Amino acid sequence: MTERIRIGVIGTSGYARLLLPTLAGCADAEIAAICGRTRSRADELASEYQIAQVFTDYNEMIKKGRLDGVVIASPDDLHYSMTMAALKAGLHVLCEKPMASTVEQAREMLVTAEEEGVKHMIEFTWRWMPHYQYLHKLIADGYVGQGYHYHYRFLGNHGRTQEYSWHFDERRCNGILGNLGSHAVDLALWLNGDITNVSAHMASFSKRTDPEGVSISSASESALLAVEFVDGAQGMIHASTVAHTAARVREQHVTLHGADGSLESKWHLFGGAEAGVVLQGCRHDEKDFQKLDIPADYLRGAKSDASMVAAVMSDHLVGPRLFVDAIQRDYKPEPSFAQGVKVQQVLDAAMESHQTGQRVYIGR
């Protein structure tokens, strides 16, 4: 294509606000329309990013917006219906994670996208962070070798408030399992390979009400998954939104042990001297862990301190850029809906395991 790609954005939440600056910075794209349930919020973003068309009905935007593709940044329970409407109109789709509410929905979305011949992506943000990109390279080069134990811990404190949020409404989502858990599962699959079985337990510690003050069943605030990988390694994935992370706010820990060595990645959003990324490793013949400096070509101008994630998010967020570039240059971008289906398989298996108290095998 030689003309600028016309993109419509569905959603006006924090996710949309994260993606809009990157889209606006794409020379090959134009944000042609925005859709939000609350007109005033959509108008505000349209004014800020000079978006000509504003809608409150996504079907109307898809029909009248004269679009090439859409970015879906809506609550989890709307991903399926919005994506299917866009696909059936022949539009390319970049969808927020998690891909859908069930693996059946996710598979239908993938099949339809392939039948329509459009580009499709899932916004798994963290795999594009420099430290995880470098971690991927180290693993591919054999730093860990045959895997033994893979541990992923994603912690936050934003669920400690009792204010209503759809993120904790069981009618709309799977709670922290879909929120931070889907990111952790994507990283685990990308770094360490397919997961073959899951034993999981979810927990919620809060009494929540909807905006009208009516008690609701809270979706998971903590999700603990014991998994097995295709290479035989054991794994643990823990996502929590009620951890008292204090000044750190958000933190991520990835620890990988194998026959040839171990790797550790620690990241804190804030927290003074602790903030930023620490990546270290220890080969099987070494007695101490060594700090591993992230090469400059992975940092892409950012620093491996507290500013790194903010810099990457604001200036180098890869998802929307890849999405636009894939449309413009006609290639299949990653992570695609196929990866979204794989992640959804693990999420569904985790929910089934929690409900039945049994290990659930994937692909059987």
C-alpha cells in the first residue's frame, strides 16, 4: 500500500491512552476514527489527537468510518464481538489481551481472520521490553539449556482498593488471570515453549459492589498456576493485584533454572534505588550470579533504569507500529491470533482446574 493506513480505535480507557501516542507517531498511519461509550471522553481524545470522526457505536464506526483496520482497547468481554464485527467487514485487527473470554471464541476469531485474509495481532506488550527481548536471545543461545524450573511472578497493588472496576467483575472477565496473568503466560510460552498441563487456584479477598452498590462476585485477585512445559520443565506462574508492593507499585520477577545455567530478571516500576531492571545469570560452572548488561541495540536508546519502561511504552511501543507496518508491507505480524489462542488455552485450563480441583491437560 502507498496511502496512509486508516485506523479506527475502539475504546477510551487507559489502554487506548497507551496506544494512541504510538499510533499518532506512525508516519504510515492515520487515526481516522475513535469510538467510546462515553461521548465526552471520546471527544476529548479526538481533540487531543486530531481525530476527525467520533462514534459511540462501534458497528457504526466499522460501517461508516472508511477504515483499513481497527485497534480494540475495550473490556475483555467485548473483544470477541468487536473483533468479529471488524473481521466480517474485512478489516485488519489489533486486539488487546486477553484475546477472548473462552478458547472457543478465540479459535473462531483466528479462523475468521485467516478466512478474511487480514492481518491480526494481540497486544502482548511485555514481550517487546528490552530485557525480555535479550532474555529470549540468551535462552535461544543455550544459556539455560535443558529446562528444570521456570518461575514467573507478576505483582501489583491496584486491586487493594474496593472501588468498582470491570477488571474485578466476574461477569466481565477472569480478573487478574486475564489481566496480568495473560502477559505472564504469553512470556512463558514465548521464552520456554508450549505448556502441556495446568493445576491452578484462584483467590479473591475483597467484597465488591457494582456502581449501584449491589454486591457482586469478585473475579480473581490472585492466580497461582503450576504448569508443565513441553520440554518437561516445571513452572510456576503467579499473578496478583493485591500484593502490598509499596513504592514499587508494580514488579515482575522471572527466574529460569536449567542444566546449563540460571537466569533472573527483576523489574520494579518505582521504588527509588530499586527501580528499573536487573538482569543476571549464572552458568553451571560459576559460583556467583553475574549482572548481565542489556546491549544497546536492545535498549533502543532507553536506559535500564526506572525510565526504561516508560520510554519504551511512549516512544518505541512495538505493537501498533508492527500492526501498521504489516498492513503496509503485507506480512504476518507477531504475536498473532494464533498466539492468542495458545494463551487462551492456558487461561481456560487454569479456570477449569480451579473449578474442578484437578490437573487439566491441554490439547487432549
